[in-house]
Amino acid sequence: MTATNQMLLGVVAATSIEGQIFTKAIPRQERYILCISGVGADNARHAANELIRKGASRLLSFGFAGALDPECNAGTIVIPNTVITQGNKSFNLTSEWRDAITSRSRDSINFKTGVLLETRTIAMNPKEKQQLLNSYSADYVDMESGALAAVALQAEIPYLVLRAISDEASDTLPGFVNHFAQPGYDWKNIPIHVLKHPSNLRYLPKLVHNFRLARNNLTRVIRLTGSIFCP
């Protein structure tokens, strides 16, 4: 069925890797518009406005998130009730949409709700994550969802965050992860960064393991609930 403006979904993913998870799970792209925004709030805001200009009547923030809650494991699917920012803005998400997704797949997917914090920089290690937990009492972090929520609120359209935990509160990320936030970063450069900083190698097995868990669970939940996202 061809999407109309009344049901057209706008999906914002920060990176191409995250975007590909969605497109592989729902390959019929006439049912939604996907925008690879780049990392960070400014990029996400621009992407959301562009999607609305193209006719999107709902917005989805999709991809990976980091855990601040020590009990939140890699691969956990996060559909927060609330998104907050480091600028002390707070947004409540569309509960009916969230409830429909969790009820459809709760028997096979481990969901968590709670509070997601949009940060200005990547939380690289347990110390930084603990500081954010202490300061904001949030459960998870990303770098885009607050900006998307603000655009959706202004446009008066439904908005949801669907993310999977790719790093736990106790995880240290390799230094090259900071390069992900740079516009136009070429993922093929990762081996070069690893060779230049071999101490990062010790973090890679856990990073790869967590990535696979997050990717696989995002794929599962989208396949289970695709008709809710894209009627």
C-alpha cells in the first residue's frame, strides 16, 4: 500500500549502519522516508524538519543508545517515556504508539521504558556515564532524540524513540568512536584508527558483541511491529 501523508513515517538515524537496519527489516521504502542525519542535535533537527517538509506525519528516532543504568544490558530495546536534554528540556513521547509496539512483541523482546538523555558529546567511559546518571537521573543516552522531540512537538505530530543499547554503563568505548560524530566520517577508517592506537584493541571484542546484540534485536522488533510503523 502506498503511504499517504496521513500515515507517512519519517525515520531519523544518525549513521548509515543504523539506517540500514531499518531498511533491511522493512524494504518497501514507499511506506516511510529515512534520513541519515549525522550525529548530534543540530543534524537531527535539520533532518526532522526536512522529513516533515516531505510529508512525514510521524517521527521515529531510530538506532543505538548507551546505558547509564547499570542494570541495562546490551541489546535491550529502549522505548523511553520521556526524553530530556542537557539544556533541561523535557518531552513526553506518544504513549499510544509505544504501547502498541510493546504489546505486539513483549513476549519475544526485552523492552525498557524510562528516561533518555540527549547529550552533547559521547559518554566514553563508566566515569562519564556515572556523572550523567548522578546529574540527570536518566537511564540511557543518545545525541539526537531531544532535538527530534522538539521538532515533533512544534509540528504537533506523534513522536517515538526506538533504540537498542550498544554499550553498557560499565563499558569503555575505544577512542576512535569520537570520530563517529564528525560529518561524513568514513567507517572504513576504523582499522586505521585501531592500528594507530593499538591499546583500543582490548575494547573491540565487547564492542562488536554488543553491536551484534543491538542490531539483531532492532531487526527483530521492526520485523515484528512493521505494520504498526508502516500501515
